[in-house]
Amino acid sequence: NVYRDMQAPPRSLVTYRDGPPEYFNSERVLEGKHVVLFFGSNDPFSNGFVRTLRKVYSACLSPMEVVYISADRERRDFERFARQMPWYSLPFRNNKHIFERYEIKRVPAVVLVSNSNEIVYPDWDFVKYITHHVKLKMPAALDEVMTKTRAAKDAVNRFSSLFY
């Protein structure tokens, strides 16, 4: 399994939607889209938040992708959790540098990055925002946030700008 991640194409994202892992070119997947970075692990809090985030993901009309960034220490936990999600993940590895870059102190956490690579909502504030709007039966309210951000003219090296 570790060998499999080493063989993954550079700058790739993985999904387990249909069983075995499938790798995708992140530049193509993320081009021109807002990105919700979902920091989590296979724990009760993150599992509960996935249900909420899934409602937002399916209701959102703006071009958006969610990317799961794992805090799991064991591959088994990562794969078990990632299989529940309809979105992409970074391949299993130590993501400490990404957690530090976005100043993530606890999970679940989400960061909304506009299609022009601006951080729109950081960390816990966005978890509360999403949860509040889903409780109000307004999961599409995220569209309003995303349409207020300016469009990117150049999405080259999107992976590097988000994850390194």
C-alpha cells in the first residue's frame, strides 16, 4: 500500500468512490474551482461533520471541490474514512506541513480557498458556518460566499499553491 502511494503520479489526488484507489491529476480536477480543504481523521467528530459537509457539497452550485487531508496515523484508518467520502483526498502520507501551513490545531477543520487561491474562510469559523447553514436547511448558502470571490485568471500550479 505504501508502495502504491509512491507510484502515484506527482501532484495527484485519490478517490475510493468505486472500490480500489483511483488517482487523478489535481491541476485538471481543481482548475477554476473553489476548494474546500477538509482536515479530519477517522474519529467521531470528523465522521459527524462528513454528513454535514456532504449536504453542502451536493447542494452547492458553484464550481467547487472538496479535498480531504488526513490526520490519520494508520493507513487502514485513512482508507476506511476516505471510502465514505464522495470527494478527493490527498494520498496517505504525513500531512503535518499542510496542517502547519493552514494553522490547523484540531479536526475537523475546513478552509475555503477561492479559485484565485485566496483563503476565504479559515479553520473552525468555517466549520461553524457550514453547520449553522445546514441546520437552517440552507446548505447552498456556500454559493453566496463563493460568488463574492474574484475568479482566477491562471490556475497553473494549483497543487503547489494549495499544498506546499
